[in-house]
Amino acid sequence: MLARHALPDPEALAAAVAARDRAALARSLNLLDDKRPQARRAASRFLATLPGERLNTAGHLIGITGPPGAGKSSLTSALIEVWRRRQLAVGILAVDPSSPLSGGALLGDRLRMLAHDQGGSNVFIRSLACRGEFGGLSAEVWPMSLAMLAAFDIVLIETVGVGQKEIDISKMSDTTCFVAQPASGDSIQFLKAGIMEVPHILVVNKEDMGAAARKTLTELRTTLKKQIDPDGWQVPALSVSATTGSGIEKLADVIDSHRRWLTEHQLLATRRKRFQGEWILKRLREEFGRFGIEQLGGEPLLFESLTQRQGSPFDLYDSLRDQFLANWKRTT
């Protein structure tokens, strides 16, 4: 029984993950998902031991989001084929709705993606539940993304179907792709309702539907007219068909061009530090509310401080948590 629950050595695990050992990567993701206190301490050491240069500036962290039925899984599968042909190593975190009975992920059409995930390939796919978390992503996604960035050229997070406020993916990916469904007014409404600030690339899937797909693409381009994201990137809109493969190569090129743009403008490392700060702030907000954030100096100051600090997100979170609890005990 004890052997079954024995924890891996964090330093050895980090070295094996950086060497792209599939078994080690699976163990690391299990460790990051383990809520036991001793597992949390081991996970913190594991994250702190991962190569910092890879976490800050290497790889490409991509988010795929959009309304239910837009074909996000099919599009992800088609992109995997392109990246494999380009000799890129790909890690996928596929976030599913939680089962109301077990709390686990509902795989659904993830099964067709799993065909890529073979022992001898450069593709690794992990399906995990969102566990009902507002924002469309579970708390484990960011730490797991770090583990996968240490091992892969491409790390893609596919969210559950997005709602008008479920935009956390934009705070966790270098490049966010919004996938629209032809002949669905929902996509346009999502964009008009504020999600316009989320994507770096807009994609109309199912262009084989013909006129309906062309109409949706025109609507998106009209909505996007003169739209530039806060960093200065001109957001493109294009159409593809995951079924026929049409436009997938071009989409992969555009995704890559956005990463190059981030590198040229020296924004990649800055964005990833912001992602970590956002993740920690959200965890603190969920546990202690607005009052707790104010006790730690207020959100702007706290966020600025977090973007300047290096280290495991677990260590940084625990440090601030301990600071709040110590202050609370002194004043009560």
C-alpha cells in the first residue's frame, strides 16, 4: 500500500520530463493533480526544478476555444497532423466538462485525438475535467502547462465550450484561437459581448458548409475591422475545414507567425509571467475573496510584484497564503 502511494523524486522527475520521457510526464501530471500535502510539497519542488529558460521563452503555448459544436477537437486533431509532419513535438491538455457522478473528464470526441497519442510518436494527450470551475479551465491547467512546456515544442490547451465570460484561456496561452461555428449567431454574440479581446486568431471551421461558412467569415471580418489587440497584433480571421484538411496548413502558419511576432516584440516572457500572476491571484481570490487581496496590498500592487518574481507557482501562492494568515492572526 505504501509503495503504491510513494511519491517520485522531484529532481529526477524534472530531469526525465525535460528529456521528454512519456512515463515521467504522465507521473508529473498525476503529481500536480494530487491534493495530498506531501504531494503538493513534492510538486512544488518539481516545478521549481524544471528548466527556467524553457518555461519563460521556449515552446509555444496555444489555446483553442469557442462555442460547443464548433469542432474544436476535430480542428486540434487536424493541427496535430500538420505539426507531426513538421517534426514538432506536441503536448495536448484537453479540458472536458466534469462528470456529475465521478467528477472526472467526459472524453466524448477526444477519442479521435487519442489515435495520435502513440508510444513512439511525438504527441502526448492528457484529458482532464474542468471540475465546474468558472472560466472554463481547472486550477491544474497552468501547472500542467509548465510541465508540458519543459518537454514539447507545442503545448495546446483545448477548453470546454466557451461562454461569454469564460475567457480564462486568454490568461494562460501565448496564442489564443477562437473557433466559430458557421450559421451560428452565438459566435458573433460572444465576440460582441466582450470576448473580442480574447483571441489572437479567429477561425471559421467547417468551410465545407459553403455559403454559411463564407457568411460567418464575412461577419467576423466586419466585426474585426480595424481591431488590434492590446499588444498591437492585428487579429486575422480565416476559414478552414478540419474534415477535409483545407486551410489547416495556413492556420498552423498563422499560429506560428503570432509566436514569432511575440518573440520579435520581446513579449513572450512578459506574457508568461503575467499568466503565472493571474493564476496565483485567482487562487487567492477564490480562497480569501477581495478582502484577502486587499490585505496583501491590493490587486495592482500584488500582480506587479508577482510578475517580477521567479519560482514555482505553488511556492509563490503558499507564501502569500501564509502571509495573509499570519496577518489575520495578529489582528484577531
